Amino acid sequence: MNKQNMKAKEPQKPSLVPPWLASILSAIIPGLGQFLARAYTRGIIILASFASIAGLLGWRIYEKGRRYVEIKTIIEKAYKLSPILLIITIFLVLLYLWIIADAYFTARKSNKGSRSYGAGLLFFILAILFLLGWQIGDIDMGDFFSQADDALPTIGRLMWPWEKAIERPEDILTITADIISPCQDIEVPVAEALEIDPYVIITPTCGDPTEVDGTPGTEFHLVGGNFMTGQEIEIWWKDPNGNEFRQRQGGEYIKVMPDENGSFELDIIMPYRLVTTTVENENRIWEIQARQLLSVGDAQLSEEFKLAIEKMIETIIIGMMATLFGVILSIPISFLAARNLMSQNLLTKIIYYFVRTILNVIRSIEPLIWAIIATIIVGLGPFAGIIALTVHSIAALAKLYSEAIESIDTGPIEAIHATGANWIQTIVYAVIPQIIPPFVSFTIYRWDINIRMSTVIGFVGGGGIGFLLQQWIRLLDYRSAGIAVWFIAITVMILDYVSAEIRERYK
Amino acid sequence: MLEIKNLTKIYDDGTVALKDVSFNVEEGEFLVIIGLSGSGKSTLLRCINRLIEPTEGRIIWNGRDITHIKGDELRHIRREIGMIFQHFNLVKRSSVLKNVMAGRLGYTSTATSVFNRFSEKDKEKAIKVIDRLDIEDQTHKRADELSGGQQQRVGIARALMQDPKMILADEPVASLDPVLAHSILLNLEKLNQEDKMTVICSLHYLDLVQRYASRVIGLREGEIVYEGMKSDVVAMTDEQFKEVYGQEAERVGSGLEGSLGH
């Protein structure tokens, strides 16, 4: 105690160089003046931070102007593209001057036998580093706020995707009329309007398609009636070869909205179509179709919703299986990794360190990376996810379990021994009651983590809902993705609550 | 009943805990071992039931040399010797009843005890012992929910389940306040006087020693430096006291007697 006090009061040894020389030295190598003024750590910190700031700044300037050759142009371009670099440069110069001044005062203070404090300088250095961080991190708040607006509809779909959760089964109502091409002697009678059922009438009933050189074909007049109101009607053709296609007119697919009576009228030019034939000038029948999409039956859960539920279950199973395998395999390993059990002789100590090292290495590799490795072995799918999470769980649980074993109170063991119990009885009565609560608690905790992890492990092919989510995001199907996100969030929340409750009980 | 002959214990790290210790214990004695922490009291007690293997010397239990016995023989000797501890050494997360039942393990086969099956007779015995120590209200509580004094009573109950002929008590009251210390020692005294159990107990406070001991052994650095009967202890001078506890020791808690009304 006394010694420490004396050390604190011990006066600072005088500087090795006079203050003016310290300044000059710090001007040549920043920090050298402080170092020779016996403020060793201060000098080293100043040199290290000045050098790293200057280095980072140089790199960023080069990055911004890398397309240019001349140094002057590079710098000019960089400042123009990223004005923050200019501010940082000015600060760096200020820092340089401050360091020179600081060297002078540090040396003078040392000569007087006291220490100087550099909180201001340190703060300034940190400020410049964070400014650099802002530039390197490409932080642009303007971007964030201006583009957030555009992203709102997408985010909206993600946040409230439930429209996609329900769908109505749909049926297509197709009403057709025949056209003979080219026109023949035989007349095809014009159809008549029906009273209740939907119908289409085409006039005339024969004509020629548009030529390949662009000569327009016959113009037809299409009349329809008794269609459902409020639902668009698409116009399709079926050529004599039986191929169905939708006609475009003026770049748009032809569609028409029926009026309040369910009727419509439309003029159509017969489109061009390459038709293969065996007999020249054979009578060929074309078909014009009026198609209307109709919902039939009750609303039901959509395919995406069902798929999301299936995959969510798969995800939970992946997490559970990984936890089960992890627990089974990590219990024996945890005994090998418990210091108190393994410090008996050299061999057990070697095993202890070996096991611990391997566990540390395995644990330091993220489950996502394990999943990628597992997909190489067993291919895409839930099994890869289970393997990845199992490997990581073994490492994590074995460490936690072994720490629980290490923290066993030896008192009860001694006491049970003293009653004349044999070693099996001692383990059952003194060891197991002590390790069961932490084991249960750690296992539940791991189960929680595993299910959480299994939601993202699908992103790299490990099966489960992550796989689906990643696909939907890539297909820009944000509604479906939103359903998956909701499921993940709900599951994780429930899990969080349940695992916290159970762990509380086993404290 | 118990003869300790030239007992020496040297730990692996070279610490000499006991040096050529010899003494006899007669049936029905309340033998108190005094000494500073580290003087070898705990080692001595643990050598008696062989929780610690002595390096040299012999332990004779009822005329039988138990220094080197092993396996079932050793366990059968251990169950005749109950032991209680300074820190109670209960399984904290188990119930009081389970902790007490554990005292019966030496009489129970491995298979039945693993599944927590004890005979009805044992269960009745446990209830009786728990009643006797006034902890019947705590029977189904977890051991760590109990106060220190109650926990030590559970410790005594566990020892009593062994039907011991002798009780070893390693600083049984060092973690308790003076009021509880007396109540625990009164329990031991009752066992000693009513049930004729031999008690070997290590203690710190001279006042407690004077009150409860029928005979006293003083240990210092692993050697016996004092031996006396109850009358000697009551008349023990500060000089003799310092002989055992070293020059820095003073009588502590001399004011306790008054406050407790003993």
C-alpha cells in the first residue's frame, strides 16, 4: 500500500531533450518529441494514430481518384467527389500542429517533474478516426431518407403480407368462335346471341391473317354478351395447328372490360401467325377465344401460406434434431473438457487441452459456414442444416456443460462419501443433482439458439424457412417473403418466452 | 473405541498436515479438537473415516485396524461414523428429505438407491429424525431455502440416518451466529448424553469448548500441543490458550455467555 503511494508521488524524470528540440523532433516524426520527453506511451500512441490516420486518408484519396494518373489530379478529383476527405485533411494538418505544440509542453512539464494529460489530443484523434469511418463506411444519411420513400411499398408488402395468405380458386371461362381462313365457297353461319349463357359472335366468319410483310389481315367485329361484369376479358387465338396465343395490338395485349350487362364489342385485325401445313390452300379453322377469369368456391389459404407453414415446421425440426444430437454428443465430450476431472495426470491434461482447443476452433466458425460445408457433403436440404447446427451445438454445449461440471461443489460429494455410499451412489446423489439444472438450462438456451439459427441457415441451402425466404426475396415476391418473416418472428418470440420461463425454473 | 497411533499426513505438495499424532477416544466422550485454521484439525477428522488417506500411522476402530481397508469393508466402517461439516455440504437443489435419506445410502443397494427407492422403515426413520431436529416444516423444501442453522440440522439428520456410533463434526458452528452455534452444539450434546454417541468436534471459540467438551486436544502445526479434561479446560489460563492459538490469539466472544444466558 505504502509502496504504491510512493510510486504515484514519485516525480517525473526530466525530459531527455529541451522543449524546442522536442517540438522539432515531433515535426519530423510525430510523437518522437513526446517519446524523448519520457512520455513513452504517449509518443507511441501519437505516432501510431498519426500514421494510421495519414495512411487511411491516403488510401481513401487514391480510391476516389484511382482512374487518374497524376497525383495532383487524383487529389483534386477525390476532394471533389468526397468533400469530407478535404475536411479530414485539414484536421490532419491541425493534428500535426497540435502534436508539435504538445511535444513542447510535454517536455516542459517533464522538466518541471510533473506529468501532462492528453485527453484533448486523444479526443481529437478519435474524432478524426470516426470522421474517416464515416467516409470509409460510405454513410450517406441523405440516401437513407430519400430512398426510404421509394422502398416504402415494398416494405409495406413485407410488413403486412396477409393478402397473399388467402386465395380464391379460379377458373377460366372460355367462349370461342370459329373463323375459316382463307375464305371459301362454303359459308359458315354467323352465330346467334344466347339468352343466358355467355356467347361471342364474330363477323365476318372468314378472312385472312396479317401477312409476314405487315399487310394487315381482315378486320373482324367481335361481339360478346352475358359475361361476368367487372372482370376483364382477354382475347386469345388458337391457330389451326392448335397453338394458343394472346394477341397484341399496339404493343398491348388485347383485353376488354364488359359493360354492366356483361356485353362488349371489339374490332380485331387477324394477326400474323406462321402456320405449317401439309396441303396447300387447305381450309383451315382458326378459333378466337374470349377468356374471363372467374373465382369459384370459397376463399382458402394460399399455396405460399401453406408452404411457409410446412417450412416453418421443418425449421423447428431442424433446430430440435440439432439440439438432440448436440446434447447426446456433447455430454461425453464435456467430461473430457472439465478441468477438475482431467487434471489427474499428464495424459488426461493433454486430452483436456486437445479437446478444449478443438472445441474452441469449432465454435469460432459460424453455423452458416458449417452449413455451407455440410451442403458440399450431403447436398442442399434440411439434413445439411442439422449437421451444421449439430456441429456448432456440440462445441458450444460441451463448453457450457464442462463449465457446469467444473463449478460443482465438492462438499456434498465428500459428505455422501462419508455416509458409506459407493461411487455410483455418490454420482447419483451428489453430482447429478448439481449438474442437472445447469444442463437443462443450457440445453434449452441452445435449443432456442438453434431454432433461431435454423431460420437463416436455409439462406445457404440448409433447408427450412430460410431457403424459402431467400427464394421469394430473389423473385421479388415480397408478400410471400413477408409471410415467412412473420412466421419467423412469431416463432422466435414464443420460443424466447418459453425458454426464459423454463430456464428461470431451473436456476 | 478409537485409537490413533502415530498418525502423519503429508500432502502431495509437501505440506505436513499431521505430525505423529496419537490419542485414544473412549466411548461416550465429547472430544473437542482446538487449533488455528490450518493446524490439521480437518485433516485429522477426515483421516478417521478415511476421506483422506494418512501417510503413516494407524487408525484402530473398536480394536480393528482400518488404516488400509478398502471397498465394502471401508464403506461399512464409514456408515458407523457420521460426519457433519462447517459448510453443511448438503446438495442444495435437493429437498431436505432427499438430503436426509442420503444418510441411508450405505445401507441401501446401488440399484434401489439409484431409482430413489428406500424401504418404508428407512422413510419412517427419516421422519423421526427430522422431527427430532425440529425441521419437520422444512421436509419438502429445497435445502438452499433453509437458514444456516436449519441446514446444519439437516446435516446432523443425515448423519443420524447412518445409526452412527460416533459423530465427527468439522467446525460445525463456524458458519453460524453464536445463538445458532449453541443450539447446534446442544443438539450434539444431547446425542452424546442421551444416545451415548461419541462425538469428536473441532471448535474455534474457547467459550464453546469450555461449555461442551468433556476432553480437549489442542493441535498446532499438525502436532498435539495440549491435552486436558473438562476441568482443565474450564481452568485454562490465557497462557495455555496462547500455547495452542499462538501469541496473537485472544479470547474471543467472552461476552457471549452473558448474552445467551448460559
